[in-house]
Amino acid sequence: MARIFIISNRVAVPKAGLQPGGLEVALKATLKKHPCVWLGWSGELSDTPRTQTFTKGRNAYVVTDLGQEDFEEYYNGFANRVLWPIFHYRLDLAEFSRRDLSGYLRVNNKFADELAPMLKPDDVIWVHDYHLIPLAKALRDKGLNNRIGFFLHIPLPPPEILTAMPNHERLIPALGAYDLVGFQTDGGAANFARYLAKELGTPSHLSMALGSGARAMRIGTFPVGIETREFTRAAARAMRTQMVTQLRESIPGALMIGVDRLDYSKGIPARLEAYERFLTAYPQWHGKVTYLQITPKSRSQIKEYSQMAQAVNALAGRINGTYSHASWTPMRYVNRPYSRAALAGFYRVAKVGLVTPLRDGMNLVAKEYVAAQDPEDPGVLVLSRFAGAADELGAALLVNPYDPDSTAAAMARAIDMPLAERRKRHAELYDALLRNDIADWGDRFLAALMGPENGEAQGEALNAFIARRY
Ligand code: ADQ
């Protein structure tokens, strides 16, 4: 049986008592069905980096430490100061340095060095996310011909943005070393095809497949989903817990909820401004609505993140300073993380879910909010049109997060929506979740990666093209 090698920046090493992370939930079915080896960074920094292996059942988890310089250049530097902002359409926040790029390439080579000696010819490799774009090229340079797939969890912007990234020519075409490159949305896949057409001159009828040597690269869309029914059950169970009961009893009237990592892509300041406008424009809701924003801190070593934390604090203070009265506080801003079970219950209590990123690969909070609702009396999802999830969740109230007045109007419409409309929208949204359950996601990607070589003919035709250019 072919082994599946999963490579991602961080590895969810199973430890007693730890909640499974997002990627582990997504890969749960894959880890169960196939013998897997999951390799990545241990999360530790060390002058004398170690590599450790843990096993659970048929699966092995191989984690390696990084040096301080690796961490600064690869992770804090190129991945999070260049790729993250640019892929989220924020050229203004990118801070490029050649040193960080070379650190990024060095760490990718280091992962390739760890991986190569473990591989047998029929092993299949599945690489995750923007930290590891050049990994397949590093493996091909070592002469490896295994099937290698790549999935990008974040958006891929159009070539007009991508080409503003210094040295994009060294990085983006390196995706051609994969057999399959997967995106969250058709928009991401089309942007990549347009990049190839524009930069490599690939004729547009060939641009969904790119080849080199005997291989063909294919492009596909594989939207990440959630464990829908399990999440619904967890939300219903959580209603009986003390934490959820206390939240419910402490809220006068209706609850609106936002749950995000503290990240500029999530549009938290714009959402708070929209809420402020809602309070100004709809005074009839004063005293009857509370907005709970749950945002644990992340990447606090990076300047933009600490600045944003201050900006959100200031906005929350201004809203409460302006509108609170003795028996009502319009918003609660909470910086601590909660368990998935507690969040599921909080979503179910909330009449409105506010998911308004400025740009997001998918956004699983939107899907979790829908899954958590009571179908007899569901809440309403207000969703940014710029979240990948909007492609599947068209029955939500879709908003432009750059327009605070229309977001405020959507908040007012959501909180006052009649039961019949809430039920109809929720039923459509829930169907969309069931059609794309996470249990099938890994299988669909791996089947496409290992499946019939239908991209090959096009790949062949492209080879001549690439060979002429490189
Ligand atoms: P993230 O940007 O981390 O992931 P998202 O999909 O919103 O974003 O959340 C992932 C998980 O983290 C969810 O299960 C959510 O419940 C949890 N989470 C988020 N905020 C939390 C909080 N405040 N407290 C506790 N848990 C919280 C990247 C991409 C996304 C893409 C995912 C999966 O940026 O667009 O959906 O990968 O592919």
C-alpha cells in the first residue's frame, strides 16, 4: 500500500488532552485510511536542531527543530511578511528582503533533505500551504519522481498582484514541479492559470496543465469543509454546559458573534466600525444586542499584528465608551482562546454570526457557525463576499467588508430576520455543507493526485513551451 507523506509547516503530533488542530481535522480520514508519515517543524528553536519521530497506530510524525535564523527568515520573514500579505492582496504590508527569501529556500531544502531518504518510489507526497511552495522542486532536483501534490489554504491573487512580488519568477513557476496544485476556489485556480499564461506565455487552452519531462502538472479546486454533523451534535451538547449557560444568561437580548485569529486579513477593525455604524443608525437595538468578539493573539512578534491589537482595543473602548449605560455594554472583546466545544455552543447561542474577512482562503468559522445552529430556530450568517466560503454559502447575507454602512444594514437585517426566511436560508447553507464534508476532502485530493493521467497530453504540449523559455 502506498504511504502518504504529509508535509506542512506545523505537525499535529497527537498528544493526550490536546485539541486537534484545523489541518488534523481536515486530514483525519486520510490519517485513518492510509499509513501516513507527517513531517514538519516541531515548533522548537535550537542551535543544535534535532529531528524526532513519534508513532501512533500506522502513522508516524516526524518533527524537526529550526535554528533561530531559519525561524526569522523563513517563518517570520518570507512566509509571514511577504507571502501572507501579498497572497491576501496586501502589497502595502509586504516587506521583502533577499535574505528572507534565501532563508525560505534554505528551510525548504532542509525539509527536502529530511524527506528524501525516507521515500520509496511509490510513496505519495502531499504538501500543504504557502510555507512550502518550492518543496517539490527541491525534491525533483534530488532526482525524485514520486507523485507530489500541493494544496494552498490561502487565496492566490491575480497575476497583476503576484508579479509585484520581488523574485516571483523564482517561486511561482516552481509550482510546476508538482503533479497537482489544488486551490480553495475556482478563482484561485483561475488566477494561477492566468499567471502561467501571462508569465510563461502558456496558451490559455493549455494553462490548466503544465508539464516538464514526462510529468504533467494539473490544477484543481478542492474547497476545505468541516465535519458538519459532528459539529452540529457538539453544539447541541454544549448548550447544557456551564460555560454556555452562563454566556446565555449574561446577555440581555440577542448575541452577535465574531471568532477570528487576530490577523489583518480577517477585517476585525472594519467589522467594529460597521457595528458602531449599526449602533448609530439603529438606536432601537440599544440595550437589546451584544456583540462578542473572540480573538486570541497571534504572530505578536510582527509589528502589524501588535499595531492591529492596539487598534482593535481602541475601537472596542470607543464603542463601549460611547454607547454603554449602567446595565448594558454593547460589545465584549475577549483575547483568550476557547475549546472547539465551547465555541460550538457560543455559535448556537448567537443570533448572528459575523464573518467579514477582507480576504480569506476559505474561512471555517463561517461553516462552523452554520453547522452549530438549531435548524428549528437558526441564526443568520453575515459573510464577506471575499471569503472563499462565499462561493458555497451564497444563502448567507453576503457583504462587502470595505463598506461599513452596508455591513451595518446587513447586521440590522440579520437580527430582525423572520423565522421562515432564517430557516430557508439555513437549510440551503446546511445542504451546501453536507455536499462538501471534510471526510471526503483528502480522498478527493488524493484521487486526483493518483488518478488517471488526463492532464498528461496537455502537459506534453506544454513541455515544448517551457523548454523554449527555460
Ligand atoms: P485560518 O486563517 O486559521 O486558516 P479559519 O478557517 O477561519 O482560518 O479557522 C481555522 C480554525 O481555527 C477554525 O476551526 C476555527 O474554529 C479556529 N479558530 C479561529 N479563530 C479562533 C478563535 N478565536 N478561537 C478558537 N479557535 C479559533 C487557513 C486559511 C483559511 C482556511 C483554513 C483551512 O486562512 O482561509 O479556511 O486555513 O484551509
